[in-house]
Amino acid sequence: MDIFPKCSVCHQQFVLKGPAPYLLPCLHAVCETCVTSATGGVISCSTCQTEVNLTDTSLRKDAVRQKEIFHLTAKHRPTELLCTHEDDGNQAVCWCRECEELLCEYCQNMHSNFKLTRKHVLQNLSDFIPVVSNIPTPCSIHSHDSLYLFDRKCNIFICGRCRLEDHVDHEVEKVDVVAESILKQMGQHKTELATLQARQQSNIQNIRRGTEITHNILKENIGHTFRTLRSQLDQREKELLTDLEGQTKATKTSLRTQLNTCEEASKKCSEVLDYVTKVLTYASQSDLLELESPVREATRTFLDTVETQTLDIPAAVFNTNGLSKLKSNISQFGAVVTKDMEKQYARDKETQTEHDFMAEMKNQI
């Protein structure tokens, strides 16, 4: 089953009890095994070819993907989940949001009977949906206090006692306030990426249409026109068809290159957009604080480097202006041109004087 995320180095699927995923600066994931066994301390992401020197870069565990793996396991492999409370291997049947624990059928009944936990929300694994954790994290220094403040100077979570003891003069805010601000930024990143993705998809559709729409129509028009003048135009028809084939080949080659570029940019945009969506779905407040910088950098880097303008797909028409004069002008008749060239030709004809026309005819004779 390919629904689980994969390591960007060894391409093995992440599983709940397997090597933990680590987050690369490009927002792709690498497993713990590949991190510890990286040759020369350098990891090369096969998805986007980014190289990461582990000597200069410290990777953190990918908490968002870990939660995604847990959610996918509950949804698609529920038999692998065991009760948190019992050590007898009972299969879990539900999940307590408040306690963040898996419960077997026996523990589920006990949970519902205890006064402290009877109002907790229990989710059946078959209906499991991701929910952001709200359980406070205890302070490692003051074990009875929870981490509900964030010190911007030290870039760490602290409790109220830490604030009074070692962080008095620092810029400190409540975690939920900082997290809410970052959540808005993440939403903006998602909006920007989604807009760019929509533009890329439009470019891809235009390019694909542009590779197919002109050749057959022009060939039919050329054939129809030359059938009325076959005795005089056989040679010229061959020349025009050869020219059409050459232009079509060159256009397809150019459009294929543009298509590859747009598809690659769209793929990379999808990957960054997908991870931001996962962050907004699975990340806790502490996750948001840790992920704000790498997600912002990845988003800005991608938005600054990817071509964003809408591509104009070249089109062509078969010009038949002056058809009545073709018999005396046969050697100069016919051209496969783009629509822009056709419009310019029409404007030139509109402004042409009789003197200009006669001079042109003399030059052609």
C-alpha cells in the first residue's frame, strides 16, 4: 500500500514502528536510518536533488509526518495499534482525544466509568480524524509547571517560574498567541502556493492544447486551397507542407520543453503545498513554532525562484488574403504564420495605398 509517505533517500515507506522521519530543509522527509548512515555526512534528497550537509545542519524529527503516519495506521492498519494501558497485547479500538491514548474495549469501558474521564471524547479507529494536541507539556526544570510561554530571545518554551527566574528581561509571549500568529502565516503560505499552483496547472493545460490544435486544421486548409489550383500549385503546396511540418516540429519541441518545466515546477509546488497543508492539519502549537522558520524559508525560496507568468501558446493560421491574385502571383503565395503575424499583415493591407500596391506587384513580377 503506497498511501504512507516514503523516505526521500531509500524510498522505504514510513511505518508506525519503523525508523522515525526527519525533516529536511526542502520539507521532504528522510528516515532515521539514512540520517545515521549518511555517507560523508551528506544527504542527497532524490525528490528535489537538494544536498544537506549534516555537519552544518541539525535535522529535527518530523512531528507532522509522525502524526500523519499514526493517523494513516489507525485508518488503514488498525490491527497494528495496541492498547496504551495494558501490557497484554489487546488491540486498540478507540482513541481518547484528551488523554491522547489508545484504548482496548476493556479500557474504553473503564475510561467511560471513571469520574475524571467519563466526559472525554473517544474516537473509534474506523472514524479516526486528526486532532491537534492540547495536552500541556511539563517543564523539564519545574516539573509541576507546564510550558505555556515562549521566549523569543532564547527561542525556547518556558513555564511561569522560568520566566521569573532566568528570563525576566527577555521578550516572552504566551504560546497560544505566538502559535496563532504563525498559523496565520502558514495560511498565507498556503494561499500563495495554491495561487501559484493554479497558475501552473493553467499553463500545463494551455501547453498541452497548444501541441495538438493547429497542425491538422492548417493541413486541411492548405489541401483545400491547392486542390482548386493544382496544375500550377503542386510544387508550392509541397514547399508549404514541408514548411508546416518544420514549424510544427519546432513548436512541439519548444512546447515540450515548457511543459516539462511547468510540470516540474508544479510538482515541487505540490510538495511544498502538501506539507504546509499537513502542518495545518496535524501540527500542535509547539510544532508550529518549530516549523515556522523552515516552512517560511522553503515557501519564500520556491516563490522567488519559480517562473510565475502565464505562458502564451503560439498559434498559427493559413493566410489566404488576395486569393483572386494568386494565379499571377503563384510563386509568392502562401505562408504559415502565427496569429500575431496575421494581424500585422491585415493592418498593413488596410493602410496600403494604390501606389504601394502597384510597386509591390512590380517587385514580384
